[in-house]
Amino acid sequence: MNGSNLEQWIKDQNLLKQALTHSSYANEGFRKEAHNERLEFLGDSVLQLVVTEWLYDHNSQWTEGQLSQGRAAIVCEATLAEAALNL
């Protein structure tokens, strides 16, 4: 998906700008722009919920500890970075 397609897909351009703005940039100088930390928090929570539900539904014999370890392995930075490269 190239940038122009992304802009067409996301209807709220202000939300897109917020999602792509790091807090260090938003707070630079006298600028007080919206940044991505709250969206990052929400996205992390949604991702954990989706992964948790999938693991729970597909691994009925796993213990709570195994489910937690499986989720941690999937939502870790290295795994997500690899998945992003394959998009």
C-alpha cells in the first residue's frame, strides 16, 4: 500500500497525522501537537486482546502460563517487526 492509497483509506487525515507524529516532535519548542502515544496504547491493547482470544480459542489444552507466554512471543517487538516486513 503506497502513501496515496493510505491517505484515501483513512478518512480522518488529522488522525493519520496524529498516528504518525512522535511525542518528541509534538512537544518540540512551543508546539503542542497531538501525538501517537494514546493511539499506541489503544492499539497495543487491541492487539493483545485479539491475540489472547485467538490463542484461547485455538489452544484449549494450554495453561494460563502457556497462554501468557504464547501471547508475549507474538506481541513482542521482534515478531511484530518481522510481520511488518512481510506486509
